[in-house]
Amino acid sequence: MGAEKVIMIDRVPERLELAREHGAEIINYEEDDDVVERIKEMTNGQGPDACIDAVGLEAEGHGASAIYDKVKQTLRMETDRPTALREVIQAAKPGGTISMPGVYAGFVDKFPIGVAFGKGLTFKMGQTHVHNYVHKLFDIILSGKVDPTFLITHRLTLDDASEAYKMFRDKTNHCIKVVFNPDGSERRSNIVVH
């Protein structure tokens, strides 16, 4: 869609490899001591123009801040783990945009509001308004500009749904995305846009 560089941060080997195969530069946050510094290095010290926190309250981290969040959650003093959000705020370019389709449910601690204010960041967040975007998305897909099917790693029947959710949750069998076809076939479903 025109981005000069895409950097994907994760810890799941299959997702990292898939991102690399499709042109993204990757960071495995379990192997990198300072994700924010690494992002800055990868953007020549500028930081990204736009950052997406697609994880939200379930973000996992490592180090002192991850332990802090886990303790606060256990004591019910914090509901969400804002690891990814903190990192993108720290890494973003001044005047940049932080998009948050990742779900947050309640309270977070150590939110770097001063950094966000000082950089003049724009935040875009909330439930994705699918009906506002679905027609445009289908037009892009049907025109061939984007083919999201590379994300599909498994096609299963509805009878396999329970096992598929466990496989996805536990990150087993190289599962990234499951599509359910009633008969489990490799056929593509027809897309109807109203």
C-alpha cells in the first residue's frame, strides 16, 4: 500500500518468517534487548511515521516492565499489559501516528503520556468500524492489489473448529490463520459485497 519500509515485531517464528517472506524487516522481541532502540536504528534514528499496536491488552514483553505489569495484573491494580503501546510511543517519529486496533479493556500504568505529548503524536484507536471499510477492502482484494490468502495456513471443516482454536491459541502446527470451509476443501469461497 505504499509503505517504504515495514517493520514487524513478534516472537512467534512462523509469523516472523511469513513477514520476512513478504518484505518486512523483523524484530524478535525475545531476542532483542531494546526493541525501541532497534526500531530507531532501522529508521536511521528518525522513528517510524506510523506505528500499529495490533496486540492490545494481551501484549507480552520481557524484562522489568513485563514483570511489573504481571504483578500489577495479579494484584488487580492494572487490567491490561501495555508493553507494545509503550514501545511504539517511545519509537514513533515526532508528529507520527499511533494506530491501536489491538483491544484495551481498562487501566494501564506507566503510560508515557509526556513522551506522546512532546512528540505531538496522533492516536487512532477503537473498535474497527468494519462496515466503513469492508467495501473498499473487497475492492482492493478483488482488483488484485492485495492478496491476503498467503496468511491462510489451514483450511478445515466446522467440525474441526474446537481443535483449530486450540492449535491457533497454542501456536502449534505452524498455525497462523484458519479458514473454515464446510467440506474442508481447498476451494475459495465466493465473496458477495452488498
